[in-house]
Amino acid sequence: MLYEQRMKVELEIWQHKMQGRPSLVDRLSRSVQSRINRIIPQKVHDAITVTIKQMVRGVLFGSTYTVPSQPVFASLYDMEEAVLRRVDFYRKTAAAEGGLTGAGGFLWGLADFPILLGMKLKLLFDIATFYGFDVKDYKERLYILYIFQLAFSSQEHRRNVYENIVDWKEKSRQLPEDIHSFDWQRFQIEYRDHIDLAKMGQLLPVVGAAVGIVVNYRLVTKLGTTAMNAYRMRILD
């Protein structure tokens, strides 16, 4: 019971953050990210757009990701401890991969983008399963894409995404049963405009390896925290 109260407090703090207005730091960060974005050649942007497009299609139209069998936990504490261990494994793996590809130069830096996306998706599929949700349901995979945007978008966009997952149980009933009716193209455009702009720094010479280690570690940590609170919203409802 005490742990559940702690979860509720942490969730309320996170929800308040999701609904906040963009701060000066948010606007400055966005400005810096946009400048980095302009340095990268257009062919790189095109390649990243294609990668994200295929990722979104893969998630919505039938994921190939394997997930662990749904475990049974004795308590909420045990469940979230298992989630935290999984997040820790992925962020350490992502940091090592980011350092390796960042040190390998421009082309290796490009390779990091789809690799990291794959790690993030696998982590989210695992977390969803640990919280007791069936990712074979396309609505659960859609929820995963909303979590992505909550973690890696501007504050202004994040507020809009957050409204889409509030009272998800009711809103998911209103989604079309035919997955092909979903406007995935518009979704991926929104995602492309905001996701992981900080990762562009890994393509820069000299600093690529250091950026890869630090940024990958932080991005996976942020994604884990976002996912935990997004699923807390549902299990504590």
C-alpha cells in the first residue's frame, strides 16, 4: 500500500510536467536542436525519415518484436523492480552501442539511429508486457507510439499527446477496429519533426563517441521513466 502511494505521488508529478507550458529552457533547447538539424545534409534527414516511417508501419501493422512471457508478480513493487532492471540493461547496452558507433565516424553514426530505435521499441514492448498489457493488440502498439512522442517531443507537442492517452480505456474503444484506417503517415510526420534531434550531435566529428554514450544513456532512461508513468496511469486508474 505504501508503494502504491509512492507511485501515485510520482505519477502526479509526472502528469503535471506533461501538462506544463513550454519553459524558456525548452524553447532554447529547441532552438539549439534546430541549428544542429540544419547542419546535417538533407540525404541524412531523408534516410532518417524513411527509417521512422518503416518503424511506425512495423509497429502498427504487426510487430516482429519478440516479448517475454507475461510474468506474475507478487506485488507492484516487484513488478516495477523488474521494469527498472530491464530499463537499466537497455540503457547500458544503448550507451555502449552509442559510443562504438559514434567513434566510428559519420557512417557508423548513421547506423546508430535505427539500432537505437529498435532497442527503444523492444524495451517498450517488454515494459508493456511486464505491466500486463498484450502488445499483440494494435491499440497497445499505438499506445507505445504515444509513449515515444511523450518522451521525445517538444513540450508543446507533448501536451497534445498527453491528452490522447488520458482515459485511454475509453478512448481506445473509439479507435477504428481496422488498423488500415489509422492515419499512420501523419503520425510519423509528427514523430519525425520532434524525435531525437539531440542524436544529430552524434554525427559530428570528434565528439561523436562521447555524445553517443551520454545521449543514448539519457534517452533510454527518459523513455523508461515515461513508459512507467504512462502505464501507471492505467493500472492505478
